[in-house]
Amino acid sequence: LLDKNTKKKVQSALNNLSEGSAALDQADDEAIKRIEGQLPGKSVLAKSVLSWITYAKRPLTTGEL
């Protein structure tokens, strides 16, 4: 939404968002694509962070991340 410069463009983007589990799947896919588009070192770090978050036995604090 940050690149939308009119109210109409923001509303249009919001109307096109998916709902439910399909939205989560789409968001995950887009996040992975952005991660894989980074430099190799940053991509590896981002995937490690996702693993820590996913497999943590409790929610991690900002400091722990």
C-alpha cells in the first residue's frame, strides 16, 4: 500500500486482498519470493529467522530475535 498515492488506488488494493487461508498462503509465498530476491547472505539469515520463529516453543521477544 505504501506505493499507492491516491485514495482510490489504496481502496482498490484493499479490495483485491485475499481472505482466509488463501490470503495467508499468498502472503507467505510473496514473503519467500522477497527473501529469495535478496543477496545470498541476507536470504540465508532471513530463512534462519523464519525457522526460529516457526519452531520456537513460545513467542520470541524482539530482543531474542
